[in-house]
Amino acid sequence: MRQIILDTETTGLDPRQGHRIIEVAGVEVVNRRLTNRHFHQYINPDRDIDEGAQAVHGISREFLADKPRFADVIDRFLDFIDGAELVIHNAPFDVGFLNAELDLLGKPAITTFCERVTDTLKMARDNYPGKRNSLDALCERLEIDNSHRNLHGALLDAELLAEVYLMMTRGQDGLSMVFEDSAQTIAFKRDGASLSQLKAIVASDAELLAHQQVLEQIQKESGGKCVWLNQPTP
């Protein structure tokens, strides 16, 4: 499973008012592991940046003056996200801007190029109803160090969001995990051996205790939704 954890910075809040993307970044996650591959690009928007937006990300028009236009980087960007699931915090905002940029270039919507879009803000609101669910709040709740985040930045925020997403979804993929050995997928299949030939390995008391502690941590972080602890007793 390939995912791109994505973030953008913009000149303002509404692409319908002509606001543009000025920074876009994505970090790659494959089978729930960061690969150290990323895409990051500052973009010249050919327009002023709203004062409020600049106060958030600290990016000035002067800094962007020698940067490429969106049209210059679009092919590399689409190649990077091709076929992946996009994971975005407050996805409607970023998707709206990406679609506006693509429309200006005569290209179809972003969902044409990716598998699907997952909104981590919606996920967080479902998991933590009634609580603050900004990226900073989630980092604090999940004990992720964001002390170096003085201003918003697309690459830094994408990296932090990747940690947040992996923590929020920990334990949800247990039945569909892909095991890899030297990048070669191992397929586990029945080979027709008699069940009497199989050796049973019993967990030790220490292993059982460690397993229970992990389940309790998942239960806490998922707001009581750990399926293993919530199964009825036979």
C-alpha cells in the first residue's frame, strides 16, 4: 500500500478568489513505513500573498520571485503521487487548491491521478469528538515532538502528519499487513501438511503481559475502539 502524506501552503484561503499554491510537499509511506522519498517545491504564484496567510507560513512574494510556476513542476508532482492514496489534514482545503491549479492547466481533478483521498481531520474528529484536532493538538495528544514547528511549512507539516496518521491508525491493519523480506513479499499458503505435524508455540507470561499493554494503549489512543479488547468473551 503506497500513500503520500500531503500538505500545501497558499497565498490565501479561497482559490475561487484567485489565490494560488505557493508550496507543496508530500512524503511517501509504503506499507506503513516512511521510505525517505519526498516531493517538495516552492512555487511562484504571480500574485501578492495575503497578510494573514504570510503570518501563518512566513513565505514572502520576494522569496518566491525566482521559483518555478506550477506549470513547470506539475508533471513531476503528478508522477510522484500517481496511483497513491493521498492523506491530507483538512483535505477539502488542499484538494480545492490542487484542483484549481490543475484546472488552470487544462487537467482533470486530482482524484484522477490518485487512488483516493483520506482526510485526517475528519478521522481525528471521529476519534476525538469535542476535542481540538489541529495538527499541533494532535502532536501534543499523541506525544509527537513538534517543538521545531514555529511556522507552518508544507514539508515539515507533511512529515509531522505522517507520524500523526501512523499513530492514529496503529493497530487497524493487523489482519491485512504485508510482510516483506528484502523487498520480496512472502506469501503464506497452506501446503497440505497435516495439522498434527504443526508445532504449537505458546506465548510466555512476559509476552502475554506486553501484548496486553499494547492493546490497552491502542484502546486509549483510539477512544475505546480497539477491536481485540471489545470482542465478546466466548
